[in-house]
Amino acid sequence: MRTLIQALRTKELRKKILFVLFIIIIYRIGSFIPTPGVDYTVVQKCVAPLQGSQENFIGLVNLFSGGAMLQLSIFALGVMPYITASIVVQLLRVVIPRFEALHKEGQSGEAKLTQYTRYLTIGLAVLQSTTILVTARSGALFNYACSQVIPDGSVWNLIVMVLIMTGGTGLIMWMAELITDKGIGQGMSVLIFMSICSGFLPQLWEIGWGTNGTDGDWTKFAIVVSVLVVILIFVDFVELCQRRIPVQYTRRMIGRKMYGGSSTYLPLKINMSGVIPPIFASSILAIPTLIAQFGKTDQSWVKWINSNLADTTSVWYIALYALMIVFFCFFYTSITFNPDETADNMKQYGGFIPGIRAGNATSRYLSYVMNRLNTVGAVYLLFVALIPTVLIMALGLNTKLPFGGTTILIIAGVGLDTLRQAKAQTEQFQYTGFLFENTDHKEG
């Protein structure tokens, strides 16, 4: 709160905050504008029963779009194509040497990778918008509870709708980059944060108030709020924790000057993989459910999937969900953090870990530390991701929780990152106690 007050008092930061709010308003307005060709009245009747689920693939995409996907608005795809494209480009660094070389080039290489990410985002937007419209037209998007969502099913009408949704994705990507360049925080993260929060409070209030104030339970509401606050504090604490490995740099003579001789540390987070493992796990587990929607309900494999994988409280779902989170925690960290590359960079600049030889010994030591951190991080992710399932089973909330494991991690992570950037920019304009004592700050 103190950081926010100081930011609002500074003219430059106040302009940035207002600019971010302006972009967020445009983003939220676009989430309610229906795509031409959609029967908006029919869609509204179909959306209500599906808004409570957030841990399957459809619910995850709808969550990241701020509820726009199920309403088939012009921003129906939200930021999901960009997130998918960013992850794919990052994973391709292991497979394509050209991408790894661009990553090592620095700022120019990263700019080229960003350009590839944009192209891939548009391609994924075309694919995802086509899939959503086809499933909506067949009724599978709304569990076959609705029909005639798209009255005109002609090819030309579907092409126009795909182009409009793809254009909406491009506009979202552009607005996110504007927030990053001219505002505060990382643009895509801010838009994801607002998408989640847009449906957070209404669903939280529904637990206590219920339908028209008749079937609510304020005891369950109090329990959910208390658990949410405790988990957010716990997640913030863990996300700020670091394993600091000391690094010593030797003195080197370059020309007539002496460089090095300093001591620093290599910060390693407990949760290096972030929110990626729960997203990957829930997305993969939702694929059989989506396939089963196109099969006959009386077939044995369809019945098994609907009873075991479609239910997030089943034993099979919980077991597979937990195993996938652990796997992706180790897998994604091994891609984003390369001990061999880190050890080579330290050796190149004359750095070493006290008591550890430079080179292969340093690489093995870093791998050992990362395996221990990943073990703790995987247990932490399992704890946060499975808490919503435990609450659903204990309180009988019928999966209508206002938060899930993915939601909590995103809210805490984005909130901390944005607050950290706001505080850093605020301190640039705070001169009191730094240059002059007992002197008020004057702009200009």
C-alpha cells in the first residue's frame, strides 16, 4: 500500500498506472463484445452451468481469457495462444540449435525469438479459434447442452469469425507489449492477472450468498476465505525464498586495470518451473475428456474416462495429476536452467564456488543442488495444486471454487513481480534521505 501511495504521488508513475488501467478497461470491454455470427442470447443461457469449473482444459482457457472464451467474444482466445507459443519457442531451444544460438546472442537474439513467438501466436490463434468454433457449432463446447449457438454454419461465416478472433489475439498481444513498454509490470502477466480476478470475487461471493440469497453457506465462505489468505501468504513466502550459492571471482589484469576479486552469489529459486507444471498437467489430462465427448456415451472407454478423468476428485485423476506435476517440474527446470552452461560462464569470467573446482565439478554440484530444490518445489506445487480438490471433497462445493492451484500461483507470482517493479521505479524518484536530509521530493 505504501508503494502504491508513493507511485500515485509521482507524476511519471501516475501516468503509467493510468495507462495500464486504460488498457485493462479496453481488454475487459473486448471480452464482452460477441463475435459476429454468434447468437449471444443462446450463449448466455449456456455459460452459467460451466463457469464454476476451472481445472480442466476448457476451464483453464476460459480462465485465462477472463470468461471470454465461453461467451465466444472477439477476445475469446485471450492470452493462451501467446503463452503456448512462448513455451513452445522456449522448448525448441533444446531441439533446434539455431534457437539456442539466438538465445546466447543477447538482446538481438531475444528480439528475433520474440518475432518468431509472434508469428507462432498468430498461427496458433487460427488453429485454436477454428477448434473452438467447430466444437461450439457441434455443441461439444457446452457439453451438448446447447444448440444453434452459431445459426449460420457456412464456411464463409466461419472464416470471418476465425479472422476476427485471430485479430483479437493480435490486438491483445499488442496491448500487452504496450503495457510492458509504457506501463508497469509485464504486459501478458498483468492481463492474465486481471482475467483471473474478473471472475474471482463473484464466484467467491456466490459461496456465501448462493442463488438469490437462498442456498448460500457463510460458514463455507469463511473457511474458503481463510484458506485462501493462508495459502497466498505461504505462496508469497516460498516464491521469495532463494538458495544462494556463493561465487568468488579471481583478480584479473586487463591492460593496466585490475578486475575481479569480488564476492557474489547465484540465486536459485525453490520453484524454478513456476506455474508451468500445473498448466501442462491439467491440459494433458483434459485431452482424453475432450476426445470422449465425440464418442458414444454407452461405450466402455467413454464411461471410464467420464468417471475417472473428467472428475477432478477421482483417485485416478489425482494420482495422474500429481505424477505429471512432478515430472514437468523436473523437465521444465532442466530446460530453463543448464548447469553446464552456467558452470562454463562462471569459468570464463574467472568465477568459482568456494570449495568446488571450476568446470565439470561445478556443473555436477549445481545439478545436485537443483535436484534437491526441484524435489522441494515439486512437493510445494503438489500441496498448492491439490488444496482446491481437498476443499471440494471436504465442503461439497461441487467444484465451484473461486480459485485453484494454478490461479493461486498466478495471482501470487504476478502480484509480487508487479509490486517489485513498481517499488523499483518508485525508488528512482525518492531522493529524501539519499541526497538531502529533511527535504521533500520535488519533481522536475
